[in-house]
Amino acid sequence: MKSIASLLRSLNSRTPIARIGFAAAILTPVFCLSVNALESTQDKTAPETKPAPPGSGTRALPELKVDNAPLAAGTPTYAPIVEKVSPSVVTIDTSQRIVRGGDIPGHGGRNPFLDDPTLRRFFGIPEDSVPQTPRAPQPRREPNGSEGRKREQSAPLGLGSGVVVSADGYILTNNHVIEGADKIEVGIGNSPRKYVAQKIGGDPRTDIAVLKIEAKGLTPITFADSEHLRPGDIVIAVGNPFGLTRSATMGVVSAVGRRDRQVSQVADLGDFIQTDAAINMGNSGGALVDYQGRLVGINTAIFSRSGGNQGIGFSVPSNTARSVMESLIKHGRVLRGFLGIGLQDLTESLEKKLNVDAGVGSLIIEVQPNSPAEKSGLRTYDVVTAVNGKKVEGTQELRLRIAGMLPGSKVTLQVVRDRKPLDLAVQLGEKPEKESIAKVEPQEEDPDVLDGVTVADLDEAARRKFNIPEQINGALVSAVEGDSIAASEGIRPGDVIQEVERRPVRNAEDAVKMSEELKKEKQVIVRVYGRGGSRVVTLESKP
């Protein structure tokens, strides 16, 4: 058991964001141990019970206070909400085909960790169905030299929840609940019947998937507009934690619009609702509903250091889930709007330099050739402050807003160019599967300042050494003094200075010349390439 404890400790030390699609069954052995320990203690310490004297007869029962009347009408309760929602929440059971045959020495072809019955119960794996790791097995040799016979077997993959959205069997769930499954079965309530589900499609970028079962007369859930949610609103999570069907927990909306880096590891186009309603293993894909029993979110992940609920859960907003679902059903894939630009959040110094209100907008640092952005007249150094009149608070919000629109949509972007406001009409294209311009993250410890920077011409040797693409031109940073302004902004050897004050830099001589010309400037905007993408930094002389 020492190896199990150390394994669980290593699991607890990993990243605290946990997807919740797998139902862990560790409760049973712990419960049994606790009961046995209690019985043992009682045997040793409990005082001896003296039998009743002969002829004393039976003891009289105590007088109890009993009120069998139902709760009075108008008594606060969430029961009507749960009763309304529960028929729309289903159990999703997934399995995967594996090939049994080769042996790991001493373990009969199985992963040796899964020889331990406690771990099998923890991961919900029956005794007669133990999956093996795909890399480990080798063909087992029989005494006559022939290979052991291989056989295909179905192994449990995980247990999650889903939400019925139509009477004829369309179901919403999380993509991670069904990812990698060869067989998906859906259970409704406590009925023993299982429906084999067809996967209509899945979208890892929002962690939403759509299933279809052949059924009629199901109870579909009602969608609400998740844009109306506010922190403090009461919500109820309904799902199947640990396989306990149609379990309900209540809490409030803790926050909306969660786009933090920690949360984005679950889905990079996530815009999550945060709630303190208890969400546990097996709740993935279940419903988060409002006080009227309307769907406001699909439960997706928890923030936990223990693997269990700690009052921080995340749900995909119902508006996002509905948009992705409709696109998957209608087109077989998710259609997303596309501009063709590289973006960067604004720092305080950039906001001042570009005359932009604090906390508003996203800076364009790259425009793809022949993209909708280029055709509409967008340029590098434009700051997008609003889409169709609605303010944009940062890069992630702009990405989500554009991705949530259909290709061909006509939108008006409010931008700031050369410190002046400007409206531009853009017709969106279709977002490719992989963007050719990667999203550029703001750098906390990197980019530039020309005082204290040594530059050199960019040659083929430098391109190979620092993996610099052929289309990138400028002056190579060969050294940076540790106490320079450039170092404090994160510029480092191997970066390429592409522009200074929006003027292109062709070589080292250009960079030195421009640095001399701008010595009296207190602020200088520099565009730098490094770590696979371009970024814009403000080099500000210190007082």
C-alpha cells in the first residue's frame, strides 16, 4: 500500500485544475476500513452491557414528537427546480477497445499498477476488465515459439454526465467526457436500459460535444441567456458524481467571464462561469441551471488540490455551448469568424503612448497577407477598442467575440490609429483549424530598449541558431546588458528588432542610426521578433 500512497501524493501535487469526467470509487474501501476499525474499538473499550432482569418484560418506547404534514405552501425550497431539471440530465458511460495479449513480465500483459485492487476501484475498473498501457505489451511467446493469441476487449474509460436538449435524443456534454471512446452509452434516470450514442461532433477549444441517441419523448432542458448571469445569482448543479444519478447541489455564481491562463488550459476559447455549487468527479457535462431551472452552463472543471470539490467549479456558458452545438449539428464542424491578425494586450505605457483608455482594447501587432483584416484596411499598431459598439477589455475577449461569429458576418470595428478613433467595416472569413499567426502572450520578463543592446546583421547562421524564419528581417540582438531598459522589458540575445517607432529596421546599421536619432525621446515603441512571434514593447527612459 506504500506505493499507492506515494502515487496519490504525486497526483495531488500536479496542476490544480482538474477535469471531472471520471468517477473515482475510492469511497468503498475507506468506508469498510472505518467500520472495521470502529467495531474493533467497540469490542475492546465498550463497557459490558448487563442483561435485563428476568421477568422485567419489554421496555416502553419514548414519546416522540411527530409532524407528518407536508411543508406549507410558500416554504422556500429548491425541490421544484430539481424535479424540473432532473429528467433532462443523463449518465454517460464510455469504453475503449483494447488488445490483450503480450505480457509485462510478472503481470500477464497488464499495467502493473492496475494489479492493485484499490487502484482498480479508484478508477472504476471492474476486476475482469483491466486495460493495459499501449506501449508496454510485447507479444507473449508460447513454448513452441509462436506468439500468444491476441484478443480485443472493451475496457471502461470513464463516467460523466450529459444534458438532453431535444425530445428526439440530442445530448450536450463535455468533449473530454467522450474523447478517445470507442463506445458511448447513455443511461436515463434509474432505468437499467442503456442507449448506444452516436457522436455528432466535438470541439476541444470549448470542451463541448454533441451526442445523439435513438429515443423519443425525452424531456429537453430549457436554455437561458447566460449573458444575463451576475455574480451572486443562485445556481444549481445537476449531474451524476461518482455515478450517483441526478444529484443536485446549490450555490451561487462566484464570477463570470473567467479567461485566466489557469482556466484556459481546459479550453483555450473558454469564457467560464465560476460557481461554488459542489461539483465532483462525474459531474462533467452536467447541467448548471438558474433559479427557474433554465440551463445557464455545462459543468466542466474544478480547481482542486485534493481531487475533490473545494468550492471552485467552472462551467461553459450556455450561449457558447448552444452556438457550438448548432454548428456541429448543422455543419459537422464549428464555424468561427476569422480576421487574420496577431494580437497583444496593452501595457500601461502602451496605453499612454497610443492614447487608449486604460483596460480597453487589444493591440494589432501583425496582419496576415490577403486576410479579411488586410482587405478591410486594418494595420499594425491599430488598437481595437470595440466590436459593433461593444467595448473590448482585452485580447482574449476580442478573440472570443470574433470566433463566436459566423464566417461572412459583417462587423464594425472601432479602432484607435495614430491617437485618433476610426471605424472600419470588416467581413469575417472562416477560421482555419490552426492559426498561422500564433497568439502572442504578454511577456513579464523579456523584450527591449536600445540603450545597452548590442546588435548584429541577421545572417543564415543566426537564423539556424535561433530558429528565425526567412520572412523575418531586422537587426539581431547579440547581447543585452543586465541593467539596461531593454533587459527590464525582456529583450534578450536571439531576438530580432524589426521596427523602431514604426520604421522598418533592415540591419544593424539601421538600428544603431535610429537609436542615435531617438536619444532625446522619453518613450520609444519597438517591434521585436522572438520565441516564435512578434510583440510590441515600449522602451521608456527612467527618471
